[in-house]
Amino acid sequence: MKSGHVVGAIGEVYVNGKRAGKGSAGSRLLDGGGGVIPSTARYRIGSQTKNMTATVALQLVQSGKLKLDDKLSEVLPEVAERDLVERADEITVRNLIQLSSGIPDFLTPEIDPLGSTITYRPVDLLAASRKRQRPSEIGTFNYSNTNYILLGMIIEKVTGHSLATELKQRIFSPLGMRATYLPIKAAEGIKGPHGHGYSKDETGKLLDADKLNATTMLGAGGVISTAHDISAFQRAFSQGKLLPDSLRKVISDPVPGQPSPPQGGPCMGKPAFQPRGGSAPGFAAATYTSPDGRLQFAVSVTVAMDDAERGAVAQRIDQALASVFCPATAAG
């Protein structure tokens, strides 16, 4: 909070599945409005959603309903027939999961994540992506949310259910994540008391970014959760309770061009942590998990800044973790 631009922050620590600490700072609304945010409040987890979407896709691989080497044009023939994805006959399910398809991101000026009165269909997002130049070759890492819009479409095609239903049945309900859900309506916001984030428009005016358009996020970044629930997911994932190791590595092992995560995390390996994070206009969220899954540090930060400034929040979350788990390192 003292660093500025932060409206509110909450965090919880879990050890062996039990909450060992909690914290809250700031307020629900800008300039101290709305009172404090309880550490149990729901918040957007952003791109931590991708790990969940990939897990569902890999569970379908495990059950034989999908193959990692299936071509996009085979599982979603309509995207090839309508020319919504370039080289759809070369891109595999594995490429989508590992962000190595070379498909451009759909976040263009014509797609407004803050415009919650417009309902975007997945094909609208693909059409926006198709207008952009391919940023990389197939097989090379390039971060693009479009991959996970496509994975959500594949999951729905293979199962006959919505992605929201599959996430609930395969992950949320089995793990007791009762407060977690995937909103699918454009103006569907966060249920219950929660922090509001703010983003600057082109004139520099701060806009309440609370009602992010859910139809622009979906399986790429749309899940709303709590510190308790996201900790339960990351713990189960790390401990191999959702996927066998061979499939878990499809998500966790880096691919060519992907930067390697820093070894050991903010505490220099004493203890070690593996970070998972996500952000969008108005917020940043992260969950750090020890390699054995015993420890989780889950944080949500609502901010009032532009996108360029938002990158500094990750460092501040690292410092918060260090102050809890390795204060000597934080002081140094």
C-alpha cells in the first residue's frame, strides 16, 4: 500500500491445506471507500485460469477423448473452413496448451475488455486475432490468450458441455472450491464483497474496471476464486492429484523460447516457491506454491494505474512473500 497505486490487497498463507495466516490492507473502493476487504473475499485470478483450462484438456487426453497431437483443423474444423486461424492444419492441441502455436492475441482495439455491454463470441475473438500478423513460428513460445479461447472451444466440442460446467465438475467441486466459478455473461461481475480496481483511459482518467467483460476472458483468464480455493487447486495440481506426471509436465515444462522461471523464488530456494500469476486492467493476482505442494501464498491486489505501471506489482508481491517466509532475504 505504501508504494502507491494500490487500492487494496489481501493475502492468505496455507500449510498442508490449513490456513496459517491472513492479511488485508487498503479498501474496497478508491480513496478509502467501501471499508476493508476481507481476506476471504473473491477476486479475479487472471491467467491462473489457463492452468485450470489446460488441466481439463489434459484430463480429456488421459481419458482418450482427445490427443495431444490432434490438429486444430481436425478437432475444430470450422476454424479452418472459415479461415479464423492461419495454419490450423499444422497446430496441435499441445501447441495450444504450451502457447507455442504462433497464433496472435485477440486483444486488439476492436475488442474492449472494459466494455461490458457487448457480448463477444469466441469466433469474434478469433476473427480479431486473424487480422494480426503471426508473431512467431509454430513450436516457439509466444504468449497469446487466443490459444486458451480455442482450448475452451475444444473442451466444449468434445464434452458437449460448457467450459464453466467442465471446470466445476472436474476441478471446483472435487476440490471443495465452493466459492469459485467461471462467469460467462458480459456484465457478470464478482459475487459478494470484493475489491475494485481502476484503469486509466486514453485521457488519463481513472475508470472503475470492476465489470471486466467476461466474454473476453473465458478459459484464458476469467475464473473468479478466493485465496482458499486457488490454494486448494495449486496444491492438488502440484501433488499430482489432478493429472499424472507425464501430462502435468506438458503444462509445467518450458518450450523453446519460453523464459525459465527464476529458481527458488523470492526466498532463494529457502523455501522454494513456484509462482503462478495473472493480471488485467485493475488487478494483479498471484499464487506461490512450494514444489511439494505443502505451502501456498495467495495474493490479490487491486490497483489504480495504467497497464505499463501494473508490471511493477509483481515485484511488490514478491517482496510481500519474502517478508512472510524469509524476512532476512527481504531485508537484504
